Amino acid sequence: MTSTDRTGPRRNPDSSARATLLELFFDVFYVAMFAQLSMQLATKPTWGGLGQSLILLLAAWWTWAGTAIDTEFYDPRLPVIRGVVVSTIFGVVLMAVAVPAAYGGRGLLFASAYVGLHLARGIMLVVALRRHRAHARAQRFVFWFVVSGVLWLVGGLSDPAWRTALWAVALVVDYVASALRYPTPGRGRVPLDQYAQLSVHFGERYQQIAILALGELALMATLQFATAAYTPARTVAFLAAIVTALLFWQVYALQSNTLVDRSAHQSPRQAVRLAPYVYAVVITGIIATSAGVDLVLHEPLGTTPATWLILIVGGPVLFVLGRMGSEYVLLGQLPPSRLAWLALLIGATPVLTTLAPVLVVLVTVGVLVGITLTDTWRLRRATVRA
């Protein structure tokens, strides 16, 4: 059941945790988006290129996170919420199409799609919720996306150098405004109690997108290996990529049910406000790793450029740190063993630049194996003590 009381058409926190078919269909389009983003990272493995690709990735992620909040806060069966999801699908498709040339001839397409889908979402909610308390929240949302939207659109019309700077500022506005609860002149901030109601559905949605991103890692590795000329080094790199995906899953699955339950029943405010930021790190780590695999499969031998290390090593580091962020916020856990393994990997980067890319991947896999083994040992000790 869902709720449509005086506080607004809110989802009942005791309703089914299952995503609707439309939500799952929406996620399917992120397979294409994630694939485009990982290829974009691999296509421009320079410092400037990595920064530009990160902006696109975070914009795409913010779109998914905003949609997940809407289908969590409001009854996803309502026509207006279905309209929000469908319109967002069209926007995401256009953004994905524009990614390869977002800093070229399709900058305005990317910016227009991003701004358009968010403004369409906000306007539909403002109209639909005009007799409900949540109406003020929708108004604040529209106000801040108008502010950032100007920067996005002007950036889309500018040359690449200015475009990067303007889009970076616009992205900061989007992320910071949400973190501050959309403070709006004459309206104030979104009241904290509007973040206090959460269902298990919210955690399930984030699990689904994380698993989808891991699937993209395995898919892209398979497609790249299938089309590349066969060499022993490429075979090793491909197998290491599949093992990496499995180890990522192992790290992610650890205590996942506990985290979902805790987010819904004990820490809803923290979960709903921090999840978009924590998972931005998780998703960035997965996509960066996928791009690193792409580079290694194309050129597994030779020395490893520093910018390649950002993807091959930095991707797994970000993924583990992001997952640790969830555990710290919801469970108060910050395992020293994980920090030690990550410190070891980061500390070894000067040496890794002298190794072949395929060997760097193997070293990274070794660290992930170490993390999973120490995690298993740590949880067994905790179970015995309990």
C-alpha cells in the first residue's frame, strides 16, 4: 500500500521493497550510459580528459539518484511519478548519445537534456503536489536547477575550456544545494522531517544500480576481449577483470542486508541524504575500473602511465572507500584492515608505473583478494565473540 494523506502522496515505508517494472526499465538505460562513460574515460586518459569525463559521470549519476528519491518519497504508481520516470528516460538517452562529443559539437545537447529532464521533473511535481506539504520542496528543487541550469546551458554554448569550468561549477551547485537541503529565498530549507520516512525499497534500488554497474564492468571486458587480437597478456588481463568484478561483488555484498535494514529503520535521515554522495564514489570507482580494463586490454604490455594508474588502481580504491562510507555512516564501522590494504596499494604506485599494465591489474587483484580474506576473518571473529 502507499499513502496519500495530507502530507502528500508519500510511499508507505511498509510497502513492498520491490522496484516497479518501470523503475527496472529505467535502470536498463543506464547500461548504455555507463558503457558510454567508461569508453569516454578510456578514450581520453589524460588529466584534462579524466576531469571532463568525471563531470559527465557525476551529472549522469545525479540524474539517477534524483529519480530514485522521487520513486522512494512518492507512490511510484501515480501518473505524475510515472511521467517523471519516462521523461527522465528520454533525457538519459540524449545525454548518453551526447557523451562522446559532449566537449565538442554535442555540448548543448548534453546540457539541454540534463537541464530539461530536471526542470520537467520539478515542474511536474510542483503542479501535482500543489495541495500537499511536499509542494514547497518541489519549488526549492526547481529554483536551484534553474540556477545551475543557466551554467549548464551557457557551458554547452561555450568553447571546451570554458565549458569544463562552467559545468564543474554547475555540478558543484547541484550537489551542494542538495546537501544544504535546497535553501531558497523566501522558502528556507527543506525540513529535516521530510527525510525521516524511508522504506527498504530505497536500499534495494541502490543495490540494483550497483549490481548493474558491476555487470557493465564484466560486459565491457568481455566485449573488448572478444574483439581484440588474442595474446596471452590480454587473456590474463581479461581473466583478471572478471575476477575483479567478482571481488567487487564480494566486497559490496558483505553486510548488504544489514545496511539496507539499518537505512530504513534506524537511520533514514542519514541514509537518504548521504546515499547519493557515497554511491557517487562507488559508481565512479566501478566505471573507472571498467575504463582501466579497456586500456589494459588494448595495450597490456609496456610501462603504465600515471593517468592509467588513476583508472586501474584508483577505480578499485574509490569503490572500496565508497563501500566503507556506507558501513561507517550506517554501522559505525571503519575496518583498519581495509585501510591498510588500500594504503599499501596507493603507496606502491611509484613502483607500479614501472610495471606493465597487466601486472598492475594483477597487483590490484591481489589487494582485493587480501581485503576479502581479512573481511571474512574479521566477521568470523565478530560472530564468535557474539
